[in-house]
Amino acid sequence: MSDIPGGPMMNRPVHFIWLIDCSYSMQGEKIGQLNYAIREAVPEMLSVAQDNPAAQLLLRTMTFSTTARWHHKDPVPVEQFTWQDVQVDGMTNLGEALQLAARELDTPPMPQRALKPVLALVSDGVPTDDWKAGLRAVDATPWGRKAVRVAIAIGADADRNVLQEFLGNPELQPLDANSPKQLAAAIRWASTAAVKAASQPVAGFADVTVKQPPYAPPVLDDDDDDVW
Amino acid sequence: MRTHGPLPLWDTLHGSVQGVNKTRNQDHYDVEGLGSAGQPLIMAVADGHGSAVHARSHLGSRFAVDLFVQQARQFAALAEPRGELRPPSLAWLMNYAQYTLPRQLVSAWQEKALGHWARTSSHEEPALSPPDKLVLYGSTLVGAVLTPRVFAAWQLGDGELTVVTDDGQVTVPLAPDEADLGDETESLCSPQAWLRVRTHWAPVTTPARAPRLVSLTTDGLSKSFASDSGFRQFMAGLDDRLSAEGAECVRAVLPEWLAKASQHSGDDTTLVAAWHTATAPAGPAAPAGPAAPAGPAGAAAPAEPAGPPEPAARTPEPADISDMTDPYRSE
């Protein structure tokens, strides 16, 4: 008698997509610290996922330089996710990366039944292609419009205006990472707070009135000697 | 005065479980009555949004249910007046259900929430505008009233009104054309929320063909299933279990079912349901005359609440909508 009627039950997925700038300007310490920071953040993402058992956290990574390509094309459950270091390559074709991501944010392939996806953009430079067209493509998809977006600006040369437009919300700011310590903190924050935000219910028109988004970036300490 | 045929009697079951890792259950529900003229069946569930920006939504959902019950009692009293009072026309009642009740409900909810804020907030708390205060209390609502004459229901935001028809068909008459993605929902705290209320209007012209199961649920149940069809299968199964094994058996396992659903949706999960158990002797009711066609009918409230209702694909056309100001106009 106690067996529940109905079809199969299932947790809802949270698709988390890293969009990582691998242009030449990231060469050296920046890319090394980025690889280190994301690898170190994975256990914290796993912890967040375990705190929210109703959400199934699925990770993907895309890199962009002269071309955009999937580093992890298929969604990987966070429990099975291992970070593979990314390498620098050439230009900063953010627009191509956003176009590629947009294809995954349509339904299908993205299921209708899901929690909001997370788009986490990390960049240190100025896009070298038509990034606005890419952003329009993301905004044209149902899940792209709903996505929780976070942006990390590495170093002083990062184009904060581009990252601000990517966020699409004047009340959100890109998170500045001007040192290895700040980058690690920013990656840690993006990995966890954004996932929490994606799985919280909100009133549909809350953006009109909510002044403190739940995933507003923290203020990061700036006491590192090694500044980019 | 004419009488209806045999009147349906309803039995009810209800349950609510707290979501995994939630600090409190932000759902609220209520159910009362039998579906008779003197004791209309009233059911409501509300789902407080629960996140940090809706910190008082557990209160908002309680206000929503309590105020809906008050509004529903008024509506039922209009539909089934006592004594020799003449009942209003179905056209007038439909207009009331589609426009007047949602506006009164939202207005009362906002007044209640703002009043609560004024009584309980301290001077240390930041000054908030009225819309900001309402966001703190944000909640959805699904409510229904069944009388011998009318079955009406209202929905704002997510959740489900499910109706199993007399021939066993499972319908979700207030499901939006396009479901909100993620966990976003319309809310009582949305600007002009009364315009977002969806209304189900189904006059009971043939009591023997009244629905055999009516269920109101918060989205913690439907979102636990891998697909929409899984949720409908659940409702069909609930109907089967009630028919085959009776209410007590289902009541005994309902908390277990809701808890399992909550583990998958992660959300507070609430179900209130009423099903036909028997028929009762005929009672006093509406005057003779053609009624609007029976059956499910849902329509979102159009932008302008005053005046005659807009024709909608699933809304029955009243006999005459030329004068909505006279509730006692003959049908």
C-alpha cells in the first residue's frame, strides 16, 4: 500500500558552465592560479551539492581563445568531476564561446524540468570578436535568460564593461580578482553562492524590487603582495 | 423554487511535509466544509517562496490561506443564499469570481502583510518601500470552492489544481500555457498580482457528473516527478487508491508519500484533496433556467477587471453579460 503512485521521481539538475578565457594574456601565473583555484573549489561545490540533495549539480567547462571549445562537453555530476588543467592559446573570442553556450541553453537539449543554470565567466582581457552577438544568442534562449550569471575580472586589463553587460543586471558587479588570493576567493564564491542562488525560489518579478540579490559578490581582501 | 438533483458529498484528506534542509515549512493549507449549500467545501494551499529575500513568506502563505477562506465563504454565501433569498445569476457570479474576488483577495493580503510589518519591524531595520516589504511575504496560492451550484478555483503562481472527472480523466485546468522555468513563480507580492490570478469556472448543472476528485498541491509534489505525466499518473493513482482501498488507507500513507516527494523536489510539499463519497438528499438551490455549460473552464484574468469578462477559449459564455451590476438578474 505504501508504494507511491505515479511516474518515476528525480532530482532536478543544476547545470553549471564555466566559461574560461584562455587567451595568451592569461599565460603564466594567471592560468596556473586559475587551474589551482578551480581544482581546489571542486570539493566545496560537492559540499554545497550535498547540502542540497534535491538538486543534481552537473558541471561543464568551455574555454575560449582563438576558438571556443568544450573542455568538458557532457555534463558531469559533481561527484565524478575532476578538473583537467586548461592551457592558453590565442585571442579572446568570447562571442564564439557565448554562441556555443547558447546552443546548450535551448530546450532541448536543456530539459524543461531543471533548476536555473549557472554561467560563470572568467576573463582577463578584451574580447576580440563580436561578443555582443554571442550575448544576444544567450539572451534569446529560455534558460539563458533565466541563468544565474557570475563574472570574475582577472587583473587590471579585464574589460569590466563587457562583464557587466554579460551579467545583465545593474545591481550585480563583476568580482575583481587582482591577485592569486583574490582569484581563489572569487572562484570559491562563484562555485558555491551561484549554485545556492540557482536552487532558491523567487517571485517572478522580484528583480523590480529586490535590492540585495542572494548571490551578490563578497568584498574580497586585498592584502596580497602579488598583484596582477 | 426548483431544487437540484442529489447533491454530492465530499470527503477530504490533507498533509504537508517540510522540505529537506529547510528551517521551517513555508507551505500552509486549510480545508473545511462538505460541499453542501450550508457547508460549502473550501480548500486552499499556499507556498511561501522561502529564500532569503522572502524571509517572512511562511507568514505570507498563512495570510494567503486565511484570507482566501474568508473570501471563499463570502463567495459561497453569494452562490448559495440562505432562506428565501434569490441567488444571483451565474453570469454575475462568474464575473465576481474572475474579477472581484482576486482583487479583494490581493488587496486584503497586501494590507495584512503591510500591517504585520508595521507591528513587528523594529526601528533598526532598514527603511523599505511597500513593494519591498511585500516581497518579504511573497507566496503563491491555489484555492477552490465547491457548492451544489458552482465549482470555482483560483491560482496565482505555481502549484496545481487537479481535477479527476467523473469518467476518470485527469486534468490540470489552471496549468499555465508555458510553465515558469527554474523556481521562479508569480506571486501575491507581484505588482498588480490580481491580474495574474487564473480562474477555473465550472457551474454544476449535472450533479451526477461532478468531478470525483479535486486536489490542490504545492509545487513540491509536481516537481518531484521526472515529468509532468508522472504527476498526472500520481493523481490517477490517488483516485484509484481512494476508490479501491478507501480514505483511511490513503490517509495513513500520505505523509510517507509527501516525504518521499519532498526528498526529490527539495521543497515543502502539501496536498489537500476532496473526493466524492456519496450523494445526499436534494436541497434548496438555484432558480430554473439555462446554466452555463458544465466542465472545466480556465482563463487568466484580463487586464481590466471592471466590465464584462473577455471571452476566453475555455471560459463558458454566460447567458447574458450585458448587465453585470445586477446580481439577481434572471438567467
